[in-house]
Amino acid sequence: MITMFGIQSIFKDSIKLTSLMQSNIHSLKEYSALNGKVTYKLPYDWISEKRDFGGEEIIYHNDFQAKDFKVYGFVEVWNLNQDLKTFIERSKDISVKQNIIEGYKLSNVKINDKDAYYIEYSLINSQNIKYKAFEYFIPDNNKFIRFSFFTREDNFKENMPTIFKAIVETLKIS
């Protein structure tokens, strides 16, 4: 049984590595938040820019974009003053008022042995451009970490969700 689990783990890591390599992602760069208490990695050649919103809710924000401009998104750390699932549902309600949302799916997932939420949906903006969105919400005590990835539907590739999850799984919280 232990051998089977070990082989399964090696196979899973191999699939992630293959997906990254097929997408020309050969190295990752580490980023840190909250004085190193939160670290994660993004592809080395992605462009990133930290922003400060000056409030007490979003305490860390880093925008990122692939150098070919086909993927963009952000990583955030939020102070959490409510149930995370309630926060996600309220966020959806706000987004539905601003955009057309299709195929919204909220799932429970494990990220590095932590219970988390994964959301996948399509979004049509005011210019009638359709995007695919992939978001992860990982709770940590009175905070949560949010990874959001977006790509235009015409730029979407089947291996992207696997790549996004591999990036999210670089998250370390101390």
C-alpha cells in the first residue's frame, strides 16, 4: 500500500512537471508576503507587480502576467472577518452584477493538505470578450490566500488548469 501511494505521488508530480515543461515553463521564481510567512512561486519570466490598496482587508496583492500576455491574474492575502464560503458567495453576487458569468463551479479541494475552495467559470465582460477564470481560496487562521488566473477563451489550452494548480501548490505558509 505504501509503495502504491509513493508511485502515485511520483506520477502526479511527473504530470505537473510535464505540463509546466510543455508550456515552456522551465523555472519558477519565489515570492514572499507578510515578512516571509507566505511564499509561493510563479514562472520566472512572468511579469509581476505588487500593489498596496492601503486598507485592512487586502494585506498583500501581487498582479502577474505571462510574457505572451495570454495568462494574467493575481495573488492576494486577505484578513478574514467572516466564513470563507460566505465571502466567496458574496463575491459571486457582486461579480454577476458587473459581468455575465457562465458555468460557475465551486469545489472543495486540498492544497498542500489544507482544505480549500476552487472556482472555475467563464466571464463575458462589457466589451463582449469571453474569459476563463480559475480561482483558489486557501484559508489560514484569520486570513486566506487567493490565487486568481484568467485567460481569454481563445487562448485557453487544456493543460492550463493543471499548470495553475501546480503553481498554487508551491504555496508555503509558516
